[in-house]
Amino acid sequence: MIHVSVNFVAPPAKGKPDPLDRLLTATWLRENARHISRRDDPESERLHVVFVGCTEWLSPALLEELGAVFIVSCETNRYERLAAEYADLIDSLGGAYTVFSFGFLRWLLIEELFDSAPVLCYDGDILHNVPLGALSRAFRGSTRTATSTAFASISSPDWFKGWRRNLALLNRDPAAFLGRHLSKLPYGMASFRASPEEYFAKFLIEAGEIPQDELGQDFPFWIVPQPHLLPRLYNFVETRASNAIPTPMQYNRIWGTDTLNGRSLAFWHMQKPFMSQLSALAVIRESDPRLDPGQIYPFNHYGSVGRDEKVRYADPYHARGGYSAVPGHLSGLARALIAAEKANAEQRVPPERNFFHPAFLYDYYFRKFDMSPLFNNRRWPKPNCWTDT
């Protein structure tokens, strides 16, 4: 199978870091390249990293570093042509280089680039925990999203056909399309606006418009689309097979591979809420132990404090647990951490000294230490998930 990650370089924006800094903060591409290259066995399969957008901001040094491990290409012209085909939808989402527009369009680009060949598709903030070849073997012939579109295994061309067909409907008549699906959501349009692409995928999977194969109980890896939800294994689409990792869970790193209950995770999805847990723990351990609140919550929910009323829009199964929003008595700490992250970005603190940057977190949790300081009963917000370590 072909491995691919499509990423966009956002245009310059007033009051924000330059496009290259934003890319390196929002993705784990550089860290993933380093992680993959550290494996004892050389990879026979390589990840295609595709860039679109303001690719002139990509430095030669970065391209050389990524190109030593990945197959790197730039496909801005193709991407913008696809954006023009769905101009009404893309304009309503703020243009071709917003997160939500990109989420819809990347699948069309992948279909076109690889001619509907079987692919394994990853968000740019994924860090591979097992060899790519092992994932190819495990997913061969399978078509499914990981309940979130952070990852998808697509073997059937019908997936791409269903995506393109329904995206055209959404572009042409959004009211009619949403009218058929919004009634299934507890918060209607508020939910859809929170994560349009992932709710779009949910609609199509549950309506049978795109195929969704289930993984058997003997599947060799855990697929964890959103680590802060653990032990739950689903977010946008509930699975019929393994919905949760049995508790109490036990985390171990064995010869560089992270495991839960003795089974390897396929990858870590380093999205903002999970990164905020890792950052908060590192800040407390390294700079000011007096801040120690005991449990480490996902303090930063995409720029604001994670509250139930906000989080539930992007998690239709929020009431079933797995995500613990920040309790009131820790709001001040959460706001302080968010402010510190913003200040570090504004002051251009070097990545290796910036507690909130992927470069720091990779060095801290994958070179110096492992995840065990976070994954235990004292630290994890949901009670009794972990054995004490």
C-alpha cells in the first residue's frame, strides 16, 4: 500500500508566526522523520509527504531532511484546481487554506495523485510507532477511517467515488445535503461547524455512502485516533468491534515501541489536546513542581480552555466519557499555560527549549523519557484507567 500525508503551508497572516514556523508547530513531520530513521530495521516502504500552499516558505534544509526519509513533493497547482471545482463550499469555509477546506480537498488530491491505488493516509501530526510495512500488511484489502479522518486505510476506489459524489452535493446544495443528515447530531449545525470534514465522513459512513470495514478482535495494533479520549477508541463513528481498551490499562515502551496492555499502538496522533497534556506535565516537572495539580487534563482545546460545552460539539459521544474537560478549580492554570504557549511563540523561543513545540516534546518523551509519567492513575483525568506506575 502507498503511505501518504498531505500538508498545507498556510499563507502569511498578520499577528501569526511565519508559514514555516506554523507548519513545524502544527505538524510532527520533522519528528516523524527522525523517529522512523531511528529504527533498527531500515524501512522498505516510505511515506509520501505532499505539500500544497505557500511552499516557497519550505527551507532547503527542511526539504533535504525530510527527503532523506520520505518521498517529498509539492502539488499546489493540482490542489488549487480542485478547490476551484468546489468554489462555493471552499469560499464558505474561508478559502482553500483553512483547516476545514483542506480537510475536504486532500482526499480528492490523494485520489488524483495515486490513481485510486490502495493508500494509507495520515494527518501531518502523526508519529509512527510501528514500521510502515507492518501497517501495510495489517490493513491490506481494508477500507476504513479511524472513526476520525486523522487516519484512513483505503483499498476500495468506492471510498473516493463516494467522497467526491457527496462533496459535489454539499457544494451545490448544502441545505439539502445537511437537511438529510443534521438530525442525527445532538447539537445540529453547532456540531457540524466544529469539525465539518469529520462529521461529513461520519454522515457518509453511517449512510453507507463510503465503505467502512471493521477490524477484527485479533488486529495486531491499537488504532488510537484521539489519545486524550483513552480508553475510548472512537470519536466521530462508533465501531462495532473494539470500542475501548480494557481497563485498568498498562503502558510500556518495549525496544522503542509503545504498547498498551501488551499490544502496540500503530501511531500517536499528536493533536492539540493531547499535546497540551504532554506539555503541561513537562512544564510542571521541569520548571515549577509547585504547579502540580495531580491529574493532567487536556488544558488547551485548540486555543481555549477545554470545557464540556465546547468539547461536546466535536465529540458526539462525549457523554460516554473518555475526555475529561478542565475542572473549574484548574481554569487559572489552564489559562496560564495557554498564555505561556502564546508568549513562547511570539518571543520565538527556540523549539528545543519551548515546552509547547513538537521538537521539545519529541526529545522529552521519545528520547529522554517515555510516556509513563503521564499514563498512570495519578496523572490521567479519568479515574482507574491505569495501574499505578
